Amino acid sequence: MAAVDPESAEMVADVSGLKVAIVHYWLVTWRGGEKVLESLLKLFPDADIYTLFYEKTVCQPYLKNNRVYTSCLDHVWLKSHYQMMFPFYPLGIRSLKLQKQYDLIISSESGPAKGIDNPDHTPHLCYIHTPMRYCWGFTQTYVDKIPRWLQRVARWRFNKLKQWDKTTIENVDSYVANSRNVAERVQRYYGKTAAICYPPIALELFDHDLVDNSKDYYLSFGAITPYKNIDLLIETFNQLDRKLIVIGNGSEKTRLEQSAKGNIEFKGALPMSDVIQYIRNARALLFPGEEDFGMVPLEVMSQGVPVIAYRKGGALETVTEVLDQPEKSTGLFFDEHTVLSLTDVIRRFESLEGYFDPGFIKDHARQFGEDHFLSVMSGHIRKLLDRSGVAQTDRLK
């Protein structure tokens, strides 16, 4: 377990006796949302986990001390196509029944998790990574990746899911968003005010000394899915005499790998220890998607490496750009999803590359460390339980 600062430790002790159910949308990979779950389990190590799909080979090593309850959808074939199962998410979440009385429900939400039935009216805090992207604001992105003959049906099913999602808004007593970006979406789509608690960046990432190696490639790291816009990187580097390394897996990987030229290498999924080595030797991370928040840029910045990001979404809260003071910047932005816009910012970066300060970049990322997440989340939980009117002695039995 990572170290926690004294203020955080005091708050953790204040909530550690609670009986907690954590509802996480699905557990088939271990990426940003699951890292949040891992941190929540440092607050509540004995929490029960409820989820639509559970891939034990991937996730069980992180959940050895927890009972995991799964939905009626948790079968081998359905699990292997979990993203295509979206029309059945409401059925799956309805099949999940809380197995005991709890003091607190935490839904970790970018799918249907907040829709779990709560017959005892247990205080329910939703840590929301985003309202479901299929339904709210990004439907067309997903429709465009579906065969044309299925697009009308897909749009109809996304709308049905959206109507169901509306019925679950009032299930939640307190929304906590992972960014200002997502808090604004919660207000716009749900009509609810959300507090903000940035996701946790692992403290061990900051244990490394900064290195000044010769760096000869750009890096892409994360899921290779439609909204990440990795296709823009491939198209751009197919035209640039620059080396690009792509780390990660996802639905778009095979197609993009087939279209990539020899200066682009796909490494697939790697252990974090290997990823760190690739990060430390990269010139910069390329981050072309519109993310809800995006932990990857901060994980890269923890190694003193700058970020070139699309000027939209969560990157606006993590990447700082001061054009006349690159030593006070953590990266640069580009404004359009075009080869020309991305190429221009890469050339601008190369003209400024020597001025970026790895120590400044690392210190900026440290502000998002896991200790801050634990402290802030503990505070939001205490506020919710205080509002619920349950006595402290009753909560901590």
C-alpha cells in the first residue's frame, strides 16, 4: 500500500469501519477506472464488489481480499464482447442484488453502476468518471465505427439506454466527478451538482530519479479504442519521418497496425515496469483524444516527460502550456483533429524541446498523487454520512 500523508491518514481512520459495497461498471481490464477502485480499497479494504463482468485472470490479483458479485451477463462469450452488450446493461445491473446491509454504497460509474437497486436506502455516493459516453455527447463517435447497415439500430439502442440512464439519476445521494470537465457534464445532462476529486496517481511513480537519456521516439500509451483517436497518430506518423511507439490494446489495434508504416511500432499491453522505461525514454506523449480526465498524461509527467495533447476535455486540467515560458509548461496543445494541426504542434515542440524542465513537470504531476485523492474522497464520504443523519457510533460498529 502506498504511503499516505498525515492528513489523509486521519481521514482514512475516520471512515475505515464502514461496511461498504462498491459497484464498478465492469472488471475485464485494469486501466484508469480500476486504478480508482484500487485506491478506494485502501479506504475500505474489506468492501464487497459488485460488477457486470469479471475477468478473474486479470483482476483477481488486485481483489484477493474482496468478495466479488457479478451480474447475469457474466458469461464467457458475453464478457469477451462486453462493449457490444450495452443494450443489456440495464438487465445486468437489475440482476445485481446487494447481499447484506451496508453503511455506504459507492458506485464507480461510466456505465450503468449507479442503477443498482438500493432497497434499504443506504447512502449512495457516485464517483463518476463520465456519464455514459454512448448516450451523452459522444454517440456519433461510436455510431461511426459500426457497420453502416447497423447504424440505425445502434442509434435506437443507444437512445433506449439513455432513457433508462435518466431513470437512475435520483438513485444517487452525492455525485463526485473526476474532473471539472465531467462535473460540467453531470450538471448539463443530469441536472446535478457534482463535487470534484481528481483520480489518484500512484505515489511509487514519483520514486524514480529523473534521467537525461537520448530520446528518439514519441509515445502513445493507453487503450486503442475509437474515441482515443489513435488513428490520427498513425495517419500523421505515416507522413512524418519520426518514430512512434504505441503501447496498449483495444478494438482498433489490429486495423491500425495493418495501416502503419515501419516507423511505427505497436507493443501491445505491457507490465507497468516496462511502460515506465518506455516513458522515460520518450520525447513526449501524444494524447489526441478528448478524455473525461485522463490519468495517462499525469503518469507520463511523473517521469518528467512532456505531453502533446488535444486542446479539449480533461487534458485542459492536467497539461499546462505557457508558450513564452516552456520551462513553466508541462506540454503543448493542438486545436484540430487533423494531420496538419498535429504536425504543426510536433514541429513547434521540437523547436522548444530543450527548454522543458523535467523537474517542473514531475512536481506538477505530484499534485495529483494518490494521497490527495484519499484525503478528498474521505472528506466527501464524511459529508454524505453526516447529512444522512446516521450517528458516527452506528456507522463504525
